[in-house]
Amino acid sequence: MSFQQQPPPQFQPQYQAQQPYQPQGPMGMLQLTIQGSAMTSNMIPPTVHLNGYPVPVKYGRNDIPVFAGPLHVDIHAQWIRVYGKAALDCTVQPNQAVPVFYASPYHQFTSGSIGHSKVKRKGIGALLGMVGAIVAVAVLLTVLAALG
């Protein structure tokens, strides 16, 4: 009986035809605009999750290709704590671009704003109230020091 020695399976050549990448379904586009900048909002861009998956973004317009169908957009900002949470559900049609706008709040104690058109930032009243109270106390202390 003759023994023909063959190389182990991991060393045998594998001939498979390479097939081009085929997308799993029809595609659409999410045009996500993060309003503000690192100077006016936060040095760290907001965190975005599309259908639970994280997506890197920057301030300004972000064109993100997505599969057509239902899309759940979750966004939040983070500084010392997570704040400015906002969510939006929409449906992306094949070859359609869906505009979404997000604006983080002026302070960490309210939610963010999200919508299909440009949105306003929340929290300006509380921010102005806090700044006004600090200025009023400083003026009162200055007046009392001058009188007394």
C-alpha cells in the first residue's frame, strides 16, 4: 500500500472567487446636523447612536449612509455628566435623504432639541437667570462695601 503524503488542510491552497461587496438592502442617507461648535456648545461633539450602534460625528452637517427602513436616532452630550438627551424615530425610504437637526442645551439640567428642521437650544432663561443673580450679588456687595 502506497502512502501519498498530503499537506495539512490549513496549508492546502483555497481557490475562491472574490465577489464584490453587495449591500444587504436598499440604502438611504441621514443628513444629521449638529448645531453649534466646540466654542459655543461643548469641546466634545455629542454621542450619536443609530438603531443602537454608535456613529462618529462632528459639529456641522454629517452625511451618514443608512439602510432604508425605520431608524431610531439617540443623541446626548457629555461634560461632567450625560445631558442633553434627545431621540427621534423616522423612516428612511430607499435613495432618500432625511434631514435631522440636534442642538445641545445651554446647561446640563435639561434635554436637547431634535427635529427635522433647525431647532432652538433649550435653557437660555435659566442661564440668564444664573448670570443675572451672580451680577446682582456682585453689585450688591460692591455697593455695601462703598457705603460701609
